Amino acid sequence: MTTLCTAPETGLTAVILPTIERILNRVNALSQGGPGWTRPSYSPLETAAHLIIEEEALALGMEVRRDHGGNLIARMPGRDPQLPPIWCGSHLDTVAEGGAYDGQAGVAAALALVAAMRSEGITPEADFVVVVTRAEESVWFPVSYIGSRAATGQLLAADLQALRVDTGRSLADHMRDEGADPEALMTAVPPAPARFLEFHIEQGPVLETAEEPFAIVTAIRGGLRYRAARLHGVWAHSGGAPREGRADAVVAFADLVMAMDRVWEEILARGADLTVTFGRVSAASPAHAMAKVAGVLDFCIDLRSDDEAVLDAADEALKAAIAEIEAARPGIRFDLGLQSRSRPAQLSQSMAEWVAGGAARLGLSPRRMLSGGGHDAAAFATAGWESVMVFIRNRNGSHCPDEGMNPADLALAVEAVYTALSGNAGP
């Protein structure tokens, strides 16, 4: 693998980089209080961020509309309207106290591509569409890829009844509040499958460690989650209850964590792909106190893999571990609650080669890699679209205030794709 080096600055940099920086600054001026950035899904803040992008797209001479799910769709007509268009974009909602780049970097990159084409007088062969999806971050509603699934005809009527975690109101209600039409969405005819490109920060350390500014993503892990699991034990006095006979929810949970860590290790040893994460754990109910054995513990578990069969096997192992713990510890009972899933997605090899071709004309050779996190590109791929992602080097992890992307790395990746677009070699 050829290590990437920074390409020499070109005249395009003077267009692409300022566009990226301006859009990131404008969008990131919108947030709830607290550390980092918080723009909940289907909130007025998310809507205000979409209005910024609408303004930027109109200034570039694009045709702007919204679909029934509230996704913003801005079109730059190409020379041949019969060709499948290229859609490019990402989302602007964030997790609570998230970072400055997760989602918004991909939207800024899409507009920077249009700005570069306008600056150079390039009309793309096919229509180029900037899409800003709603509600990609499923921490707010227990539904994956809401906006992109809405855009591609995959959102279900049952999904509309999902409740937002901070308000307790339904997805349908929040959609209506922000100008979307959930009833019309259920009968809408989605666009014909076309091509989708998403720029996104890497959410791990691979590129930062390798000192490489960007990479091409070949597949996206799917996820299997229990978002609201509860472990029931028996409340008891911390000094009065002997070890024998206790039904301590915290100890039983520790058993489960260690059991699933062993499952993870065993599956990796077989050469399969898996991650296991207990992302939220709380025994701090109002009934708990220093001098009590815990009677209740709430938790969530997030299993991810590039293979759906591995997710099923890990789920079976989880339930088997729970059965063993319940049998060994009388008084302990687990309630996993509802399961939610997103399918693993293989991305388009032809589009990956197209991006790589643009990079090669700049003297660059980006690596191919797997995405551990879920992204809108997975929903488009599942709907039959030719989809690809470009990862951007990022320091300090993701979904946190310390996300550390260098806009110059994103600008370099945008220039590689611009080179592919302007070369008229379609994916």
C-alpha cells in the first residue's frame, strides 16, 4: 500500500477549503448549551442547520427542494439528464455533546464539490445532487438511518411511532413540527436507485496512526442493539445480607460483561468480525443508596459486525449467557427489551475504483478499509444504490467534543473526487 502524502496546493484549494471552513463554522454556530455540539434529530436546531445549507446551495445556483421526510435535496443539472445522478451528502444532527465534524464535514464537502465545479466552469456529465439527510443519529429515536431510509422508501409505518428519548414524543410528531409529512411519506414513490457518495470522518485511529489524510470505505458494519435492557435483582441491606443468597444486580451484570467479552474474543479468534459494547450502565435509581444491594440495573448493549450471521451468533451467545447467570443466581432476571438492527452493507467496488482513479491523478493511493460505525451510505446501499464512502483522518475519536479533523485533509479528498468528476469517467 502506498502511503498517502499531501498533494501540492492547487488553485482549487482556494475554492474548496474556504467553502468547507465557512460551512462548518456556520453550522457549528448552532447548538444547545454544554460541551461540544448538540443538534437533536428533528429539532428546530437541525432545521436551522438545513436552512443554512439551503442558502449556500441557492447561492451556487442549485435547485432546492425537500422530500416528505424533510431531507434537503439540491440539484446541479448535468449534461445528460438520462444518466443516473450522483447524490452526495450526509447529516447535520448530532449525538448529545458531539463533535464538530461527524456529518457536517460530509455536507460541507458536497457543497465544496459544487463550488469547485462552478469555479472551473465544469458541468458534470450526470446531475449532481447534494443531499442533507435528517435524523441519522439513532441515539434520539430507536430507529436507524431515519432520513436516508425515508429518502429511499425504506422507512416503515411502525418506525413513525418511535419516541424521542428526551421528549417522549413520537417521530411522526417531531417530523410534522419540522415541516415534514409522515403520512405522505408512507405512500411516496422513492427515486430510482442511483449513486451515492458520502464523505465522513473516520471514527477510529487507523488513518491518524498511519498519517494518511483519507481512505476509501468498502463495507459498513451492521448493528444489533438492545437499547433499554433491565436487570432485576433483590434489594437488600449491604451489611445484613450474606454473600450466599444475594441477588445483586451489579454482580450479575458483571457476570454478563465478562461472558460477552469471552464471546467477543472467541469470535475474533475464528477470524470473524465483531465488536461488543455496553454503552450505558446505571444502577443509580432513586431507590438505590450507599447501604443497599442493588435491586435494579439498566443497561444497553451494542453488537456490530460486517456479517449478519455473526450478529445472530453473538445474540444467541448473549441469551445463553443470560440463561446461565439466571440459573446460577436465584432472584436475578434479565429483560432485554426490544431489539433494533441495521444490516451490514457492502459498498460499490466500481465507485471505489472511480474515487481511487481521481486520487491517482493527484499522485495519491488511498487505502481501502471497513467502517465500524453506521452511516447513511449503508441505507442507500441497502436500497440498491451504488454507494461509496470516503473517510477523513480524525484525531481523538468521534461522538465527542474533541473530534479533530483537519479541514485541509477533507479538501484534499474533495479534490480527488472533483478530479474524478471533471474527468468524465463515471463510476
